[in-house]
Amino acid sequence: MIYIIGSGIAGLSAAIALRRAGYDVTVITKELHGGSSYVSKGGIAAATAIDDSPQMHAEDTLRVGDGLCDVEAVRYFTSEAPVIIEELIRMGFEFDKDLRLEGGHFRRRVHHKTDETGRVLTEFLLKEAVGLGVNIVEDELMALQIGDGVIRGFVTRERGLISNVDYLVLAMGGYAYLWQYTSNPSTNTGDGVAIALRAGAVVSDMEFVQFHPTITTLGGETMLLTETLRGEGARIVNELGERFAFNYHERGELAPRDVLSRAIYMELMNGHRVYMDLSDIEDFDRKFPGVSDFLGRHGLSNKDRVPIYPGAHFTIGGLRVNVRGETNIKGLYAIGEVADTGLHGANRLASNSLLEALVMGFNLPRYLSEPWDGPRLDDGLLVTIKLRDNGPLMSIDEVRRVNWEYVGILRSGEGLRKAVDLYERVNMAVSTKESNAALVSYLTAYAALLRTESRGTHYRVDYPGKDINWQKRIYFRVSP
Ligand code: SIN
């Protein structure tokens, strides 16, 4: 039996592939329709157009990744991308015919299903997995059991200890819910990263949190306004109608999302209001039925300006793995957003995350019989931390407030120090949602404090430039 923790696109693709390869598979999920996959809007980046190539896709990924991409990972995922699209089509998934454009891409290469790719694809994969006999149960991972650097078992809330485990696949998503303003559902609080870290896994790139520039909340309902809207002609304006994004980047609304997030944040901080103007998009209701329904529910249409703000969207950091998903603990795999392959570097190219999740999931069985390789820790900075095992817990709301205020879009040494001090008073050794949230936030703040430069998604007002000495990763592990 192989156990997979998490039922998003990464977990379900692994379940399908492993089942097809003849394994018995159980997926354990905290919430079947929780997680980012289900609400993700854009699509899957893959160079399939005649004027495009995996090489060009790789170049866009590397440029946006700002010097910290793992080049081998970039080559692997961009060349596997067309194969995975082909596989989904072979399975019967019907993409829309047009390819869409998103920020940072120089070609139209986003494969999508209207503006609801994540929901439609998750439901498609779920049906396929159930049809193949994958067992899916609701429960929650609490701890891992490791012996001599090898996975032996794990503990769940309902089932207690499950032992004699040869392989465990973590597909538990990231932790971008832990910022007050976010596109993420409340399930994304970093449990996977925190639980595996406590058990001895190495994590990396925790300072790189991607903020999405265009989120809206109407009548208490939050929605990500997908970047593909801007690819189809949506404009970002302030209350005066000025397209201020061009003051920050020559590509204006199609600038990489870190630049645009900062631009919108600064505009809001300077007392302006910021809107998305959708009125130039032709055939809007057919192309974007999800956004159209959402606006309709709140008495608006694409002829109205929609108020927007930036918020946390994707956590680049996570459990350090190679492209196969192997962590430094033998038998323990991590795939999707919980993992960090180095594909995204310091900043993720739009629609590369569903791609990464699908490739890692579908390709997993081909590596199971090969000798364990584990991730390469290049000559970055490896920090060993000791976890405080007493003291109070911090509520999730408080964590979200601290992160937004001190570990947000614009960071400073002073603010980051405050966040680190606050987290160091908290009990981060117990396996609770609050403790997990504090632990991943602590590492994010700590890495951001150490990184005295600005690169990719990480922007320090006190170090606004890039520093070649920091062209390296920060790794963390806990002291045994
Ligand atoms: C979006 O549709 O803007 C989000 C896509 C992504 O995060 O890759």
C-alpha cells in the first residue's frame, strides 16, 4: 500500500499513476475540496504552439526566477510539459482551444479550461482516481515516524500510528493562507512542511512568498482575478483612470507578478484606489464564465471597474526535493507546492505550479524502483534551528497579522526582527495547526532577515538591490 497525503492535483495525479502501475493506493485528505488546486484559475504552462519551444519556456522561467532556479529542474519540467498536456488529452480532458498569456511569458502557452482550470481538472482527476480504485479517506497527518533516516510510519488524527510504510507521498500544499490578505483557502497553513521538518526533513527557499497582484473581495466573497484576464486585455487603473503599472515596468499589466504586486501595493499605500478594468475584453462572459458569475452575484458586470488588492498566493519554499520528489528522508516523497524542486527560483512564472504538480505526480512511479538519490544541497547556507518546546501558541489570526505587517510585500530588517522575536517565544514543537503555522512563518521571517538583498518575490526596503553574494539558497533543518 502506498499512502498519499493530500487530494489536490499533485496527490491525485500521483494516485492515478501509481494505481495504473499496479500499487494499492490510499489518499488521506484533510478536506476533499480544500487546498489551492480546486480554486486555481489560470492553467498549465506548456510550450506546444508552433512559435514556441521548451527552450523558450525555460528561458522565461529562468528570467522570472531571478538567478535562483535550479537549471536542471527548469529543463526537466519545461520539456516534460508538452508530454503531460498530451497525457491529459489522451485521458479525455478537454482543454479550451486557445492558449492564454500571463505575466512573465513571452508566448501564449497557458493551457486552460475557461477560467476554472483548477476546479475542472481536480474533479476530472478525482473521478479517474476513484474509477481506478484509489481509496480516499478524510483524516489528518499529525507526525512522521522515522528510523535511521528512513520513513517507517506515520500518525493520523483518526487512525493513530500506521507502521511498516515503505513509501509516503506528501502532497499537502503550501501555507499562503498565513497572510492576512491572500488568495488561498484556510486549509493552507503549512502542516506538511512543519511536520516533515520536525521529523528531520530539510526545507529551503522559505523567504520566497509569491504575492498575486489582483485579488478582489466583494460582499465578503474573495476571488483571484486570474492573470489571463490581463493577457486578454484587462487594464489596471487607479481612481483617476491612470495605468500606473507602466511607471514600474515596460510591460505594464503583463510585468512579472512581484513587480505588479509591489506597484499596486505602493499605489494603495499612497492613498489611491486600484481597480481592474475588464471592459476591453471581447466575448467576456464566454471566455471568463467564473469571473462573470462572480461579478453577477455581486451586482456587477465587466463594464464596471472591480476593486483589487495584492495578497499572498504561493509559497515557493518547502521540503527540499529533487525533481523525482525525493526528500532527504528515504522513502518520503514531497510533490507539488509542499515541495521545493528549485523550478521557481526566487519567483514563480505563472502557471508553472500546476505543471510541476502534474509532472511530479504522473512521473512518480517511474522512479520508485530506482536507487534513492535525494536532493542535492548546493553550497547555500544551511541553518540548524532548535525548536522551543514550551511557551504559548499563537492563534492563526495573529500569525496572519504578523506576517502581513512584518513579512509582507515590502520587508525591512526591523520588521523582520520583530516577527522573528515574536515567533521565537512560541511553542513550535507540538503538532498542532497553530504550532505548524508559527514554525513555517518563523522560517520565512528568519530567512527573509538573513537575506540582505532584494530578489524575486523577496523585497527589502533597506536592501533594494540584488547582491551576487546572495545568489544562493537558504536551507533549514532542526537540530536532532
Ligand atoms: C492566475 O490565474 O493568475 C494564477 C495562476 C498561477 O498562479 O499560476
